[in-house]
Amino acid sequence: MKKLFLLAFIVAAVYFLFFNSPFKKDIAFNGDVYTYLKEKNLGSIHNHIYTPNAQSVASSKTFIQIFELEKEIEQSLWQFQLAAIFNQYKLKPIAGRDYEYIGNASPQANLFFNTFAAPIKVKGQDHLALYVENTGNQEKIASAATRDQLLNELKQLEFIFN
């Protein structure tokens, strides 16, 4: 009987440690409900992807990525430790704003993307929230007001995950 209780305890511990991630939930953002779509494990980074109404990333005009970062990835070194992500989304720091970034990416001919990234803290650990907006075949730069609104909403996501 003790072995059965021990086994049940181990199974419960594994579930809560590895499968009960705070990121695996739907979120409200910018007037839409973003459904948790999938997670990609990138070593020290777990990339959680959300789209409106569970659309595929390829067909969605917008999506959110939460980069769940291990402790060894220090916020002060993000531009170096997350260089591949920063390059992919053409993220540049915003002057006077701590760890907030904006970018305009054109990964494929005739498609343009606005990208916005802000830090969030979940369970005491720093992570990066990214919002990507497909602007179609026209390069549209977001206004300062839109940029600020989206960055503030991204930072508020930490309250959903805590």
C-alpha cells in the first residue's frame, strides 16, 4: 500500500512540475481571445504560441509567442543570448524603455510584419512576450500610440500567468 501511495505521489509531482505550465491557457489580448496552440522546446527556451481562435500560425494575421526562459538567460543579456529571435523578428530596443522592443520584419518577399516585445515576470522568472502582426504586402509602421498600447498589453500578460 505504501508503494502505491509513493507511486501516486511521484506521478502527481511529475504532472505539476512538467505538465501544469502556467502558460498553457487561453489569453485575452487586443480585443481577441488567443488560444494556446503549441509549445516548441528550444533547449533553455520554451516557445509558447497563441493564435486567435486556434488558427494556424500560417493563416493567422496575428499571433503571440511567450518565450519561457530558463534562469541562466539573464534579462540584461537578452540581445546576445536571444540573438536568433531578435534577428528573426528584427527587434530593436526602444530608447528609454527597459527591455521593450519593436521591429519590422520581412521574412518572405511581399509579406511584412510588425513585431512588439516586452518582458513579463512569471513566478519570479523573467520571460519575453512577443506580438506579431502580419501587415500583408504593405510595410506599415505602427504609430507610437499603437506601439505603446500593445507593449502595455503585453506586459499585463504576466497577471494572467501568475
